[in-house]
Amino acid sequence: MKTTARNFASSLRFGLLILFGLILSISSCKKDEPEPISGCTNPKSDNYNPQAEIDSGDCIPWREKFVGAYDLSGGTCITNFSLSTAGDFMEIEPSTNATLEDKILISIYMSVYNSYWNATAKVTDKYTLEIPEQSFDQAPSFIVSGEGTIDQDGNLELELLFDNQNGTLYTCSYEASIL
């Protein structure tokens, strides 16, 4: 009986040793998960990283390149249309509504009116903005719409269409450089 009990105890220890080894072997086979990639996850940002799985909080929305003060140095509004004069300026700010990250507010100082024309615009892609139809507050019977582009150096071109709602359209372009 002693031999059987001793054999059983030895077998039990041996079995536990094998079970422990098996558990160690299985747990060591687990592959380490790679660290998730951190970066900008917003596709409407200059620094968007399509591989990022975790947002790093450092996204730079497309609209940020439009934000700033500009010198209106040329274009048909200044040379032909007399809507502005050389030296007029424009300021662009982000929308105050944080959920509208693609909206901007444009404020153009027009010395011929000695006041500002304010418009809202939407940044539609990395270098383009769109100004939807809205009233031109300097001449309320006019509706204005347009679009614009910006280059990597901060030079902005705006193309505006003024509609007097009586069948006459005026096209106006601005060439602006960041101050």
C-alpha cells in the first residue's frame, strides 16, 4: 500500500509538473499585440493619418490654413469693378461653432463703402472654399456667391459672383496674400 501511495504521489507530482509546463508553454505562445497607432484620425485635416487608430488630439483642420489677415492686392474688384481699392484687407476666422470645423467667417473691408462685408464660407477640401449664396449687405438687392483657393504660401484667390436679381451678373476676383 505504501508503494502504491508513493507511486500515486509521484504520478500526481509528475502530472502537475506536466500541467504546469503545458500552461507555461501555451501562455508563452500568445503573440504580443502591437501598440495601436496614435495620430490624427480626422480626414478633413492637413495631418490626417489613415493608419491612426487612436486620435492624438493634434489634428489641424483644413480651414486653419485660411485663417488670418490678408492684403487685397489685386483682382478685378480692385482694378475694374471698383468694389474695393488697393490696400483693402480681409480677415478670415474659424466659425465659433466648434461642431462646424469646415466653416469660416470672411470679413472684407471695402474702403469704397467704408465698412466690412461679412460672409460665411465652407472649406470643401484641402485648398478650396465655397461661399454659398447670401445677401451682399452693402447693396441688399445683390446676392453673392463664390469660391476660393489657397496655395501653400498662403496666397488666396477669391472669385465672387454678384447677382443684382434683375438679370445682371458681375464677376469679381480678389488676389490676397497673408499679412
